[in-house]
Amino acid sequence: MPEPILISIAAALAAKGATGLYDLVKRKFAKDPTAIAALEAASAAPEDNRPITALAERLQEVEAEDGEFSEALRTEWEKVSESQGGVHNQVTGNVTGKVVQARDIHGNITL
């Protein structure tokens, strides 16, 4: 299973919501028909988790093979994240109890 950040990146790629990120990945995948197919499948069905997960898995493989690409991908993702308000919610590992991920809460939260 790919790490959560790669799922988020894949979802943004599928929605084509981050042009710089999309262009970076498309250039990297240009010579790899399988990778391009994963990118296109996710873009064709941005609401479907299966192609997004497959794209995230491919991104994980490419990151493992190419440290420079990994760094560029994560740097570009940081830019995208910051442009969306700078909020970074991430929960990893085993969680017991309650978790709230939110931004700009006005008022009380009762769980």
C-alpha cells in the first residue's frame, strides 16, 4: 500500500488540479507506457479509488528508483499544498480513540 501522501498526490493528479505537479509526473512517465496508462486511467476516473491507488503505487515505484524525481515530486506537492492554505493533515499508524482533521473551525466540536 502506498504511503498516504502518494495517494493524495495521485488524487490531485487525477483531478488535474495541480498543473505543475501533473506536468512533472507526465514528463517523468513519458517513456513508460505502463506509467502513462496509470496516469491516464486515474485522470479518466478521478472519483474512482482503484486507478488512483494504482497511480500512487506507480509513483512509489518511480520514487524508489529515482531520488531526484522523488525530491522534485515532494517539493512540487509542498507548493500545491501551501497554495491550498498550508494545511497538512496526516494520520499514520495505529490510531485508537478519536481523530479530527480540520481547518478553520469556528465554534465547538463535540465527539
